[in-house]
Amino acid sequence: MTYATVRLTVAQATIRFLINQYSERDGIEQRFFAGTFGIFGHGNVAGLGQALLQNELDPEPDGGAMPYYMPRNEQGQVNAAAAFATAKNRLQTMVCTSSIGPGALNMVTGAAVATTNRVPVLLLPSDQFATRYPDPVLQQIENPQTLDTTVNDAFRPVSVFFDRINRPEQLLPSLMQAMRALTDPADTGAVTLAMPQDVQAEAYDFPVEAFKKRVWHVRRDPLEKAALNRAVEIIRKAKKPLAIAGGGVIYSEASEELRAFATATGIPVADTQAGKGAINHDSPQSVGGVGSTGAASANGLADEADVVIGIGTRYSDFTTASHTQFKNPDVKFVNINVKAFDAVKNGGEMLVSDAREALVDLTEALADYRVSDEYAERIATVKEAWDKVVDECYHLDHQPLPSQLEVFGALNEMMGDEDVVINAAGSMPGDLQALWRAKTPVQYHVEYAFSTMGYEIPAAMGVKMALPDSEVVAIVGDGTYQMLPMEIATIVQERLKVIFVLLQNHGFASIGGLSESRGSQRFGTRYRMGADNPHNQEGDIVPVDLAANAESWGLNVLRVSTIAEFKDAYREAEKAERATMIYIETDLYGPNPPSTSWWDVPVSEVSRIESTQKAYEEHVEAKKPQRHYF
Ligand SMILES: Cc1ncc(C[n+]2csc(CCOP(=O)(O)OP(=O)(O)O)c2C)c(N)n1
Ligand SMILES: [Mg+2]
């Protein structure tokens, strides 16, 4: 067998291969990997590091350049990559490389962010020597039970594809499987190729052909005719149908088709955290967020719905209010999803299909269907009522400290349609889910599958890299800030002009409120200290100046106290040429938007504490409507 070969190290071959992979959907083709984030250690400095250097010095033999960026924390780089891929609707992503041991394990949480949110990231953690000569190498965990596990096996449960490249011959088939998973709309998530440090540097005669440009066509699975007919039969009989738009609608770029479906049928559309903006808030059919942190409008309709049409949703417990939201005893589900795993949930009629394809077919097949006038009127009434609540929350004039709801109101009114608001954890996602008026599918970026504290700052970097013309605004809680601030340094280094809004409430508004409602008295949720006892949560504020800290990372920081000042600062931040943080103190104790639903968080069944006993009784009561749907 003779074919042209090229002698490359495994690391060089990996980079050359990745440069030449493209994605295509709807005729739009792009390089699949926009660049590589990497933090070097002995595991990758001379392998993947050398390959990236060689490419930077002379990209031509590789068929192009692989831009390299130097983040500060491995978890941060994966969060940034996941945010980038989300903003690119999964058609493009980043590569992340790390050294072995701690560097590798720092990426595990980020891998789970990508996998739970169903967005592609390629992780190349280095691994201990395949030859095992120097064992135990620095940072190797030794398992006396077997020599063939390493810390990287921790990636298995959080990756959609995992492999370890122990020999050069294994590389290309594995890279092909990696690409298959990354570009598959149903299977995508974190892909991990563990790269033993010796193998990275080992040379091999790779077939030249393997490095030619390859285009991965991202499928739009059509809807099977029989499944369409079954769905139409169910929807036609529906008196009170409700559609739920999940992230799949946005990933599929199906907003226009969703709007057409809703307009033609009159079916109201609620949204999930990942799906907010799939339908513009001012559409007459848009009824707001559904579930635990949803709007009274959507939740009222969800309570009564006889047919729920889930589109691209994975039905998290927040969407179903821990299986208490859909109270109609005869409720039926019709689920459109690229992934059969999601379509089967709640005993749904399974429409395994791309969201856009299914919406077009359904709109056509339901041409003679329209909700009753009575239902249409009810939709308009609940929508109008919730709109008033939102207006009130946006303009509370809460004293003495502003409420974060007013901050969100100010942002919502000032941000442009193509600007992006980012959040992931704390009390903010719930408030945003209830109140944010999303005008476009790009505007709302809330990572609420893994709800990872520390996502927001690196995500701002990833989103700004993906959408350089948008104003990117990350809302950062003080708890989140203290967990992962360091990518600010990368943002400053890369001259990425993003805006941070730091909500300083000296603790966990979210978990504090949750704790109180479940009888645990806000235990361990306030950054407060007593004069004699540093754990006294009723004491003084811990004297840590996060604004000064942010300044020391290189941010332009604007300290404000009132909403009027906040608005001025936002205008200034928009005009600023460098990354800016607006720092504002807000009230730890709310208020929150009126709650219209429930979330299942278990309460201790026996206790010596009266507040816990009372909360347990309430919990037993609240659990009663909980049910499975079949
Ligand atoms: C990495 C991680 N650890 C723990 C949690 C659990 N958790 C959710 S919200 C929260 C507190 C967030 O505090 P902050 O950022 O100040 O937001 P606030 O609750 O004050 O709005 C915690 C600890 C989490 N979501 N992520
Ligand atoms: Mg806080």
C-alpha cells in the first residue's frame, strides 16, 4: 500500500487536522474551530504547545492558522468555549488544551456545562505517559487497583465522546469520531481526547489525505410523515394548547418559523431559560417564562393546558416546576426534539426532528386549526396582566438600596436588540426568567442547565469573541465573582470590550432565600463577620472590596448607588473603549418577582429546629400535586 504520508507528531497532526474541519448548515460554511485556549504544563508544553507554536510561526503547511489564546484558569477556558459555541448556535467552537492532573481536572466542570447545555467543545487534557516509564510522573494519581485509569477518566460521565490516544495510529479514527459527535445536533456536548504527554510528542507517518478540508454537514432531520399526522391529530383536538420553546429552537434558528406557527394557530408560546428570545416578547402569543421561576401568564396557562407542545426542550425541573406545573389531569405532551432521549419525556408523542423542519410542517398541516376566541382572549388577558407586573418590577424605586429587579429593568430598556445579557447562577436567573423582555434570540444568554457560578466572566469573553459587534453584558453576583474572576485578565489582554454589572449584596440572595423558605434560616449564606466570631452572619460586612479588586485586574470600574446613576454609568460603559464594570450595592432580601410556582428542594423530615419542622409540613403539602406524566 503506497500513499503519500507526512511525518508529524501526534500533537502537530491534531492541530493540522482540526484546522481543516468545517461545518455547514443552510449553505453557510465556516471553520469549525475558531481557535485554541490553552494553559501549559509539563503535560502539553512541548507537545501541543510546540505544535501551536509551529503553526503560529508558519501556518501555511497546516492549511491555515489556529489562533491561540491564553486564559488564566482551565475551567474558565471551557466556560468561555461553551459560551462561544452557544452564541454561534453550535456551528463553531473552540479547542481547549490543558496539562495533566490538576489542569486537566479543572476542565471537568466546564465539560459538564457544555454537555448539559448541549453545546460542542473539544477538550484535549494531557495525560500521564503511555509508556509508564517514569511512573509516577508529577501530578499522576496512582490507583493500586489498576494501572490503566488516570484522572482523565473523570471526563467520561461528562463527555459525549471520550477517548485516550495511547498510540499515534489511534489518532485519526478518534478525531473523526470526535467531529461526528461535535457536529451532531442530537449528540453534541463536550468531547474529550486525553493525550498522553509522550504520545503528543511522538512522530508518525500520517496519510496526507487525512488533512484535506472536510465539511461536516450539520443535519436538519426532517419530520417523519406518520409522526406529523399523529401530532396533528392530538393538537387539532386541543382546547387549551401551550407551546414551550426551549434552547433547541434557538440552536435551530427557528424563531421565524415559531412565530409563524404561533401567529397562524394562535397557540401561546412560553419559554425556558435556554429558549427565551426564541419568540420575541412582544408577539401576542409570547406568554413568558414557564415553571418554577416563570411568569404568572405562562404558568396559569400551563396549569390548565390539555396539550403541551415542547419544542427543543429537555424539561428541566425548573420548566416542569418539579412535575407540578401541568395540573390538567388529561394533559398530553407532543415533543419536537432532535434527540429522542428528550422527545420521550413526559410520555410525549415523539417528533424526532429539527425544530425548524417540524414547525414548518406543523404550521402547514394545521392550516385550518385556530384556538377558540375565548382562549385567545384569555391569552391576551394574562399577558397584559403580567406585563403590568413586569413594569412595576422594572420601576420599583426600592429603598434604601435598589433592588436588582430595577437594574434588570434599566438594562432591558437600554440594551440593543442584538446585545447580549449573560448570567448563570444566583438569584438572578430566576428574576431574569420571569422579567426579561427578550427581543431577539441572541439577547438572552443564561446558562441554566448546569447553573455554574463562575460562568459569567469567562462567558463574556466567549460571547464577545463570537459576536464582536454586540454589547456583551455579564451580570455577576458577588458570590460568583469571588469564585472565578481571573478571566478578566484575559479579557483585558485580548482587549475585549465587555460590560460587567456586579451586584454586591454581600452573600447569596438565592440560597439565602431558599434556605429561609426551607427552614434553615439562611445558614452559611452571608459574607458577614462578628467582632469576636468570624462566623457570625449577623455581624459586619466582610471588608473585601470587589470594585477595587476588579480595578486591579485592569477593568474600568464605575461605582454607583442609585438606578439613575446606574443608567448614566451604562451609557458611559457603552461608550468606553475598554472593559468596564458597573459596581452597585443591591438588597440581599429582594424583593423578587411574585412567585407563581414551586421548586422541589427536600426539607429534613425530623429536626430539633422549629423552623425546619414547619418547613417540612409545608413541603409535604407542596409535594402533593407532584406527578409523572404518561
Ligand atoms: C459552582 C457552584 N457552586 C455552588 C452553587 C450553588 N449556588 C447557587 S447560587 C449560589 C450563590 C450565588 O451567590 P451570588 O453570586 O452572590 O448571587 P446571589 O444569590 O446573591 O444573587 C450558590 C452557592 C452553584 N450554582 N455553582
Ligand atoms: Mg450575592
